[in-house]
Amino acid sequence: MTGTLTEAQQLAYANAQAADGRVNVDLETDEGMTLNMGPQHPATHGTLRVIAKLDGEQVVSADVMCGYMHRGYEKLCEVRSYPQINTLVNRIDWLGSFANEVPFILAAEQLMGVEAPPRAMWIRTLFFELSRIANLSLFIGDLALQLGAQTPAFYAFRDREFVLNQIESVTGGRFHPNFDRIGGLKDDLPKGWIADTKAAMSRLRAYCDEMEDLVYGNEIFQTRTRGIGIIPAGVAQSYGLSGANLRGSGVDWDLRRDANIGLAYDQLDWKVWTHPDGDSFSRSWVRLQEVREATKMVDQLCDGMPAGPIMAKVPRIIKVPEGEAYVVTENPLGQMGYYLVSKGDTGPFRVKIRTASFNNISVVPWVLRGVYVPDIIAILASLYFILGDIDK
Amino acid sequence: MGLVESGKMPKPLTKLLNLSRKYSVWAYQWGLACCAIEMGAAFASPRYDVMRLGVIPFPASPRQADLVVISGTVTDKIVPAIRRLYEQMPDPKYVISMGSCANCGGPYWDSYSVTKGVDQIIPVDVYVPGCPPRPEALLEGIVLLQERIQNEDMPTRWRGENRGEPIVVG
């Protein structure tokens, strides 16, 4: 098309085409019918490719091809400075961006020996929960959309805007806030923000109630999701599932409660929701309860906000001393951890990012065996992954 | 439409046809990354509501689409799929490149796996800058594209010539 392609790009293009061709030949020559979903399919939230071998209406085996959204975060982190990485990691799980910053900043603070003031920690917790609401409230509408109901998606987009407004009025970004700093936060909360947030939270609670009636109480929805895609607790643990996918299988495991990372969760009154069934319904039901629980937590955080500074004393040019740190938090999609190795420079020597979705979709080949074709959509939607979170 | 291909279109007819094309743009959503959510907010949320501009965002396949919105990071692995998508679309076809990643690589300008701009693969009509652009910015891009469609010379456009300089929003 244009003459500006470099040799490396041409090579990459040819390689990608060859890889595509190999898969296609592989599919054509086997027995039975092959169903190819993706790389761009609405049910995959982006660019995931699922290849299923069918026997009639049933899936015999399924394979997941990921990497279509691989952007090379871990390598990019090695050539960026710490404040720059903060901008970059926002975009891993793009629905709950603020939650991506927190573990990275906490790991850097741990290495530097800096402790953020209590007010900063509370506001971090508050934004962590706001991004959880922004992420999971969209999921509820999205799941209904996958199953053929379009209206809940409109409702989800409508009410999610109230959360985005609150995030935007503080940070300036609708969903890439880039608000966290090593040692604290960029800004304090503006005047009148807390009252607005509480109004938005009551609006979100009304949305949860509405969805519980409209979607979860719907007979068609229940038939499509109950008993579909059952993942027992043992399988979920052995595949490394986390977040609502694990709690939907009845495992009571939440790092907000079980790990001590300095956020304000231990001072709040809240509950970890689990569901014993392990099917598509229970996974989505747990997410609905988590949105509702998060709105209550935001209310408590608004009420009990301590006064004080929002920034600790840190040098202007940030150099992290030599050492290694691993911090893991409970993000909207599950466990997210940063393993940070520093050699005393302005940027890290190595960053390993543990993202939730990569482990969460590893169970897909196991859970798709023997299901019917329409249930593939229900199961993929209920596992809920973000492509940036899978491919990094 | 033998008349269009012959190149002898009467002016009033061109105007009428352009007006109808302008207000019935079928937009295919090629959502790749973060921008896909803002595109979703622009296309499927009651606050922004793209249908009031005469854009129908739900074609079943690229073969029924006039416009494709490439929103998000284009990686080297997805490039063949995007190229095939563009080739499947019927002429006249329009492309909106949404977000810094699709425009030029964005924050991944030095990444080994990201294509630095979708314009290396397919011609782009409108660039919408931002990381990610607000839904309003995408709507602005669509409005500017509609203005261009209104003033187009149909025979040359049908032959795929005379695309004009790309529009940059903002």
C-alpha cells in the first residue's frame, strides 16, 4: 500500500500471514467441522481467537489463540522511567485503569521505603473501588448483550457514565486517570466531590437492583446460564483462576481481605461474596454483588476520609534503590501483581506483570469440552476477560 | 448504477444521492483496545447516541459496511485480518482511525510488536487523535466525514480515485 514499510515490518507481516495460513490448513484437514471465532468477534471483547472442533452441535475440543493484542509492556517498562510506566500500565486492563497503577506504585514505594500518607491511601482505595464499579457494571450489561438482550447494555453505558464523571472531575481522564504518584497522589479531591460521589453511588445501587430484576431474574437468562460451564473449585484453583471466577466456584479468597498491602480495606465494613455453584450464572451473580458491595465501600470511604497531606516527601528525580519487590492486589478481574527488579536506576531493570485474565482464560479449553455452540458465548462472556489484560 | 460508472452524473442527482449516502452510513466497529470502549460509549450509549447522526453501527459483516472505525492498537499479528476486512468492504469505503495507537503507534511507538499506524496498511480518511479520544471527538470525526461525502464527485470516488487529503479532528 505504501512504500514506508521497513524490512522488519514486512517480515512481521509475512510471518503473521504464514501463521494464519498454518492454522487454517490445520483446521481444514482434520475430521469434523471447525468453528472459528475471531480474531475479531464481539463476544471476545476484542481480539481473541477461539477455534472449536465440533461434532454436530457439540464442541469436541477447543483452542484459544491469544497474542493479537500483545503490545510488549514488560519490555517497554525496561526503557521507561517510573512516572512514564505509570502512564503505560493504565492501559493494561482498560476498564478499571486506576487499579492497574496501584500495585506498581506500591511495589516501587516498598523498594524506596516511602510510605504514602493515610489520606492518600484512602483516596487510592476509593478510586480502586470506583474503577471496580466502572469495570464490573459494564460487564453486567455486556453479558446480557452476548445472550441476546440489547437493552441492559444501554443501561450499563448510561449508568457507568456517572462513575466516569466522578473519576474525570478529579483526575481529568475519563478512564485513564494516571493519578497515582510514588509517595501519594497528584491532586486532592475538589470541593463538593464527596456529595456528588455519594449521589452517584446511590444511582449505581439502583442500577444494581434494576439489573437484578431485569437480567438475573429473567427466566431466559437463567436457562442460558444456570448449569452451563461449571468449573469446580479444585479445577479453578489448579488453573490459577482468581477474582469473581474463583469466588463463583465457591472459594473464599479475596486479596483485599487476605493480603496486607496498606490500603484501607481493613478499616471498612464489607463482605466477600461467594457462590457455590461454579456455573456461568454464579460467576456473574458474584460480580453483581461486588458492584453493590463496592458502592457501599465508597460511601464508607467518603464518610471516614482522614484529613492531612496527600503526598509524602520524595525526591524530584525518582531513583529506586537496588532490590526486588512483588506486590499483588485484587483487581476487578482478579489478582494482579508486579514483580519489580531495580538496579538503582531511574527505570526498572525488569518488570514481570501477573495479570488475572491470562490465567482466567487458560481454563477455556477445559470448560468448553462437550458444551453446545451457543453456550460458548455464555461461558466466554461469564469468564470476563480484557484483551489487554491477557496479552499485555 | 450504470450512470455513476459512466461518469455522466447530473448534478441534482449527485446531490440527492450524496445526501442519502451521508445519512445512512453503516459503520463497522473494529474494536481493538481501550478506544473500543469509548467507541462503544459513542455508538451504544444513550448519552452520545450516534444514530441521531444517521449512522447505523450494527452491520452484520464488513461486506455491508460503508465505514470502518479502527479503534485501538494495531499489532503486527492483527494486520492481515485488518487488510482482509478492508478488501471485503464494497466501494466507496471510508476509514476512521481512532486513537493515537491506530494513528501512529501512540504510547507504544517503540514497541516491537505494534504497527505504527494503521495507515501503513489501509488508506485512512479521518484521524481522531487522543488516548483514548472522547466519544464527542469520534462524533466530530463522523460529522466531518459526512460533510466530505456530501461534496463528493461520485464517479471518481466510485473508481477509488480522488480520496483527498485525510481529515484530522481537532
